[in-house]
Amino acid sequence: MNYKSILSGAIVLLAFSSGLVIRGCFSSNNAKVESANVNSGQEMYTCSMHPQIRLPDPNAKCPLCGMDLIPVSSAKGNEELGPRELRLSPRAQKLAEVESAEVVRRFVDAEIRMVGKVEYDETRLSYITAWVPGRLDRLYVDYTGVKVNEGDHLADLYSPELLSAQEELLQAVKTSADLQKSSSDYLRKQSRISVESAKEKLRLWGISDEQIESILQKGAPSDQITLNSTISGVVVHKNALEGMYVQTGTQIYTIADLSTVWVKLDAYESDLPWIHYGQHVEFRTEAYPGEVFTGQIAFIDPTLNAKTRTVKIRVNLPNPEGKLKPEMFVRATVHSQVAQGGKVMDPKFSGKWISPMHPEIIKDSPGECDICGMDLVSAESLGYVRADTEQAPLVIPASAPLITGTRAVVYVEKEVGIYEGREIELGPRAGSTYLVKSGLKEGERVVVNGAFKIDSAIQILAKPSMMNPEGGGQSPGRQHGSGKDSTSAEKQDHSDHEDHFTGTTKPSLQAPVEFHRQLDAVVSEYMKLQKALSQDQLAEANQVGDLLNKAIQNVGMGALGTDAHEVWMRAHSEIQRATERLGTSQSLKTARTEFEIISNSLIGVLQQFGSSSEKPLLIYHCPMAFQGKGADWIQENKGVENPYYGSRMFTCGNLKETIEAGQEGHQHE
């Protein structure tokens, strides 16, 4: 036998034996430590993301994700509490950063954002046409964009008919002068009538009184007649050339008065309940950053665009300096004061009467419009509620509810340190608040920060929580299929924990193949956005946000059924507005805030419509995002790539749900 072989075998045997000894010692010591912790009643600390981790050191980090640990509530301290209640010590409250706010009644503002373009005021467009056949001998305005005033020369027209009409006028004047010496009153009267008839004929052909007077003074007809502008404005179209023969009614110029313009905006279907005639609108343009223009809603289109699912809103806007030019892109904001039931209240219109054609005309009593003479209508008939009779709605901060699917859970602070989970019914979201339909009372306090950590602690106790509304069963702190408590701090592969929480979603709504193809394009752009944020690339996220905005606009919805259409419209509105804001975000923090809105809406769509993509879509959850509130996102590949923390906690997250590939929705039973 070779000496080297013997030596190698001895080394391997020695290493193996040493490993057994060391492993046995480690296991023995570990068991003793765990036993000592359990027997001594020492307070343990756990991870809100991985509740199976239990350590005695409050300063330790979670060995799986690096998060700070929070205290495990004592079972003895929670025995006398209700099934949805939890008690936290002052130290635990501080570590969990629990904050609460009072449930109050107050009127809140809903901010509706819209985009649109500046257009001509249709009531201030004028066409310069040929009133008689003839030839254009000269065009004084020979290109578009020229600003003209009322009465300015525009063109010289030669017309045989006008020449004959002038000779007819001169002959009538001469005859009238000759008959002035006649003794017959009838002949004198008829001659004067003939003169006036000849003048009126010229007036009807567009000849002004000054031009008629000039013809009479010269005593000879003019072979050319000058056409003048009937309005002050800008020539926006020139439809003729010099030497061109024109017929009666031929358009020569189009002139627009730009002292007042129209702004046409696209309002999403879901925003219509909060948009009313007469509301003030603020505009901003790329041309004048920082400058705000204001106007009033003067018209709401009675029809809906079937492709974009939007309604045109028109605002009449004074433009005395000519800053706003047709086809300019604008961003608009409407602030609606929301009352009980999501109704709109405006103190300016409370008990007032408004002109249905001119929203700037507002009076205290019935009457007529000072501009058009139409009867005024009451503000209540236009959808407003009276400020003196409407009760303020019950509202809570938007960070208070934990929303999952159709359920909303809040944690009510019954007294300092004791928190009760409660399902509530939410109304619409208005800015940074939610309206509450039922489940809470005025004066109660709800947790606005740290609610997710409280929910995690309740899960550890196997009580009803947001993720497990029925409660009971195994505590999340125990390994699946095992009766042993996982108090060991050794690191495990992330996939072991993912399989414990994941589930598969079955689609429930039907949509045509074309809709799924367009939805796949949206998902594709979303994946680029998720990747950019996980790598802390703000510029890339801004660019992809614009591409995602275009992809969402290209999704057609004409063939969707009623239920499917409502689901898509809610998501479409949220994603559209969030991508617009994300495209101009100046920091990763604001971009990630908009990304959460996009993720929640898109996840809801995919859960109900399914995915026709070739790969399954994975929904991940980060419980630390947004100060412990938690947030979800979608990935195509396994392995956490956290878009909410990026390089700071790239692998923080759990696989929460899987949307299988190639599963398109079906009709409801």
C-alpha cells in the first residue's frame, strides 16, 4: 500500500470523526440554550417576516433577511384577551414603532388628475368666404399664423356681378337726383327705394358702408373689391391662392380668436362621480413650468369613448396674453371636497343658482343668465350637496387598513398596549384618507404605523389575522408538517420558506385572446420596471414608466363583459395615473410609492383574468416596505429581487402566490 494513500485515508477519517464530535457538541449546546430560554421564561424576539425565528438577543438580526427582531408577546399576558386582541409591552410598542390616530368625521379632498390638450374655442372661429363669384387678384395675408384685427384688408376680388351691382347703384343715384325736381311724390319715393335696394344688395355681398360711400364719391364703379376681416384673431388656415377663381361660399381664410381657448381633458370613468359642472380646474404646461392656469368646467361630454373608457371634459379658459396655444399638452387637477357617501360638496355653490351654459354666472336666487338669457338652475340639480345639511364622513388615514382582496382589516387601540383586529367596510379613497362605511366609530383610535407587525405577532399566536381570518391551526412559527418549534437560528434556503406561504390563483373572468395579448405587453413592461427599481436605477424606471403608460393605453376593452369591464377599468385608472407620476419622479422613494399602486392594481387584474404568458408569474411580499405596512410585487423568476429596498435589502421577501402560465379566465358559474 502506498504511504501517501494511507496518510490521505487517515486524514479523511480524522476529519469525519472530528465533524461528528463537533456537530454533537454543537447540537447539545444548542439544545441546552433553547431549553434554558424556555425554562427561564426569558422574553424571546422574532422576525415579523420569518416568525419561526426566536432568539433571546433583542439586538440580533434575523439570520434569513437581516431585519430587526421584535418581541414575542407573552402567551400568559394574552390569555385573558379576546380572539382578535393582542397586548404589547411599552418596549414592544417602541420596537414595533406603533403609532395610532383617531377616527374622525371631516370633509376630505379628493384630487383628480387629468391630461388633455388646448384647442380652439369653437364659438370664436370665423370663416372668410367669397360672397360672390370672382377672381382673387391679390392676397394681403399670404401665409398662416398672421395676426389680424377686425376690418383689416385680406384680399382683392374681381367680380363681374359686383361690377354690375355698382353700376346699378350709380344709375339709381343718378335717377333719384333727376327726379328730385319732379312734382310726383310717388316717383321721388320710388327712386329713393331703388337707391336703398342697390346699397342693400352690395351690403349682402359683403361690401361695407365705407366702401359703398367711396364708390358714390368716385362716381364710377371699381373693378376690384377688397374683402375685410370680420373678427380679430390669428389666421389658422389659408385655402386659396392669388389668381384663383372662387364661387359663392368658397372658404378663403379661417381666423381663430385665441383670447379665449378650450382645454379638453380626458376623465376616467371611475373619477366621474367626483367631477361636476362649474368646478375649478388647475392647469400646468411644459412651456411654463411653475405657472398655474385656472378655469371652470363648462361641459361634460354625455358619451363615453369606448376604446379609452374616458369622457371628455371641457374647460373655457381666458388667454389674454396668448400663452396657451392650440395642441399644447396640459396636466390638470380638480380638487373635490367629499361628503358622506362620496358625494361632492362645494361651499361656493351651496344654495346657489348657476347658469347651465356659463358657469361663471352664479346668483343667490333664481333668474336668468346675464350672458345668454337662459334660466339659472340650482347647484343641487348639478350634483352638489348643501354644506349646511350634509354630515361629514367618517375617515381614517390611508396607512391604517391592511387590504387583501375584498377584505380590509384595521387594528383598533382599545387602550394603551391592547390592540384588536377588526374587519371594516371601506368607502372610496380620497387623497391620503379612506372613507369608512361601517365597522368603526368616531373617537376610536386605529393603528396607522406598525399594523403589519401587530398582525405578524397575532399570527404567531395562531389568532385570526389579515392573512388567516379564521385563525387557529398551526402557528406560523412551526415548520410545515412538523410538530417541532423552529427556534434554531441556522440559515435555510429561501425556497423552503416560500413553499410554506405560496398558493396558486385560479382566474374567474373571461376575456378575448386579443385582450390577453395586450395585457401580456403591459406585464412585460412592468417586469422591466421591477428590475430597474430592484437595481436602484431611477432614470431607467422613469423611462420604463412612460413605456408602461403607453402599453396600458393600447389595451382594448370593447369586448369585455360587464364584470370584467368594471374590474379592468378600476385597475386601468389607477395604473394610468401612477405611471404618469412615476415617469416624472425625482427620487427612488416616490417612484417606489407609485410602483406599489401599479403592482396592487396589476396583481388584482391577473388574479381575476389569469395570465396567458409562457412562464408562471410569482407574487412576492416584503413586510418591511413602507414602514412595516408591507407591499407586493410580481416577478417572472424565482429568487427575491426586492424593488422596494433595492441594494439595501435585495433578498428581503417571501413568495406569496403563483399565477400559473397559460391560464385564461372563464365565465362565472
